[in-house]
Amino acid sequence: MSSRPQPSVLVSGAGVAGPLLAHWLDRAGFTVTLVERAADRREEGQNVDVRGAAREVLRRTGIEQAALVEHTTEEGTAFVDEHGRPRAALPAAQGESDGATAELEILRGKLSGLLLDLPAERTERLFGDHVTALDEHADGVAVTLASGQRRDVDLVVVAEGVGSRTRRLVFPGDPVRPLGMYCVYVTVPRTPQDDRSWRWYNALEGRSVHLRPDNTGTTRALLNFLSPTRGLADLDPAAQVTVLRRVFRDAGWETERVLAALDDTPFHFEDLAQVHLDRWSSGRVVLLGDAAHCASPVSGMGTTLGLTGAYVLAGELATAHAHGRPLTDATATYERRMRPFVTRAQDLPPGTPAIANPRSAWHRQALWTGLRVLTSPPVRALGGLAGRFTRPPADTFTVPDYPALPTAAA
């Protein structure tokens, strides 16, 4: 451990990447302030995948087995017709990276809870607060919070979502690139007919309805629809429900069941998008996870990128401090290591997301036929284009070793 004064870091965002970064920096001796806009832990959230490189990160953190215990119990994906009959299927993962259903499939709230439960002796947690101003000076960054509190730190890490408000304080312009589809997430009561498959129903006209099992006794539902109209995610909930009832009118299958839940159940309405920035740091402020480079949920890589990036950033910061280098050198190295991995993750298969949300019966039949071909053993063995649809690039990054980070047993 370095004898130099330990750096101080403020991390904004206590979802997934933020708590992991805070834990590793705390373990390396840094003083950390973790700030979260929500009043308490966010226990809600849908399924997220932890794949490839991120599995290695969880191993080094010491919580891989705890995360596996919280598996959602999903056993693969079935594309069904209006009668619920399977027409094509994607098997669950056979390894750490492939499959629409990952080997480590976990609810976002469960994963966040595991990360927030990690030891953090030198970390101050401030829930129900957020950053309102960042003023960089010669020796650090003066941070002003909505509560009126101020912190003077060596570095600020913005580990927020796609629409990060803190990012706007430092990075001008709008880096969000909509993909032309809205996703609505809601939890519905489980019924005896719900099995352990992710059931995916294409309702035509660019619409799809999804039901996914969880390990809490309920079912996670999604309503997806293609639309050139932007701004629907900014409407109030009542207006959003009106839009959804109009869009999904007479869609069939289990649609009415999902729509009925919107009347008295919280839901999340998202404009599917990616984040593209030429740089992830500016002076003593650095972006992490979706705030820096959201690849979108359809990539299957968002959580994996966030976890991997958090570990790499922690390792680079600890290494720079141990060798007496500026922390800004570490943020540059972090981006240099992570940028190719992010680029591969953001490179979605051709036609995504429209290809998986057909507008016509002919295109839906073509989708089902194509899936049966792509998931056949001979084609999967060839990799290539088939692999792009069934295997996210989570294993294309080797997690660096960082002697400056203490091991999990330390």
C-alpha cells in the first residue's frame, strides 16, 4: 500500500457499476463518497445478464456464487404465436457468454443489493441526494449537492444511466442515439400457465410482448414497440398508459393481462438508445457504465460493460496512485482499455431492433424460420453471423491483473 495520502473520489450513482467501483476503491484505501438520487436502495428492476469478463470480475470480488444463487430460474427463450405455441427457441447459455438467457441471469435489484452489501469501511453513502454543480480547481473538484452539502474531492465518477443529468454538467451536447423502439417494463402476478421460459410474442406492426420468470414468485413483463415518434418516455404515466392501450389494442395473446397491470403497478417506460461520446473523461470527471457508453438492453451487454468498466477503472486508479501518477492518467488508460470492448458491444446485429419486431406476418414467419436455422447445431458451430445474433461479445475482453488492488481475501 502506498504511503502517499489516499485520494478521495465521489461516485454518483448507486445502481450496479457505482457500488462495485466504490467497493474496490475502498478496498484499495481510497476515501469514497457514493451519492444516489433515490431515497433508498433500488430493489426494483428486470432481468440483467452477467457474461464473460464480468463473471471474472464477480469472481475477483468474491460474490459470483452469491449471484448465481439469485438466478431468475429462466431456462431459455420460446418465440410463441397468438395461441402461446412455440414456433422457435433459443436455448439457455451453455457457457458464460452465449444465449439470450445468460448462465448468470439475475434481477437488477438483487445484483445491486449484493454490491451494496460489500464491505466499504471508508465509504460515505448519501441516498436521496444528487450532484448539482461541479467546479474543477487546481487541486480537485468542488462538488455541490442538492442538499446543500459540499465535498472537495480528487476525482468525480459519474456512474448514472443513459439520460445522466450529472453528465450534462461537464459534457455538452446530446450523446443519446435513439434506436427507434420503446420498452415498457412491469411486474405482473404469476399464473399457473407461466413456465420457466422467456416467452416472446411478436404481435406484428412492430410490437412484441414478453413474459419472463423470476425467483420472487412473480412474472416480469415487457411491452416493446417500434415508433419514429420521440418524447413518449417524457409523458406522465397516465398519458403513457393511454399510448400503450392504443398501440397494443387487439394485439392478442397475453397482452391484456400486461396492460391491466399498468393501472395499479409501477412501470418503467424507456426510449431504447445508445450513448456515443468521443471521450469519457474531462479533467477530473470521468464517466462509467451507461452514462459513458450505453449499448442498450438489446445488446445483452450493458451490465457486463458496467461491471467490467468499474473494475478496470478501480484498478487503473489504484495503480496510478501507487506509482505516483496523476489520476487523470488512470482515466485515460481506463478508456483506452475499455473502448474496443464497448465498440464491439455497441455494434448490434444488422437490422436491430426492427428485425426482432416484425411488422408483417411474412416477416414474422421469416424471423421464426431464421431463428430455427441460426440456432441449429451446425450453424452455431460456424459462428460468424449466427454468433452475432446468439452470442454477445462478452468474452472478447481479458480482465487485467492489478497488483495494486487487494485480493478478495484481504
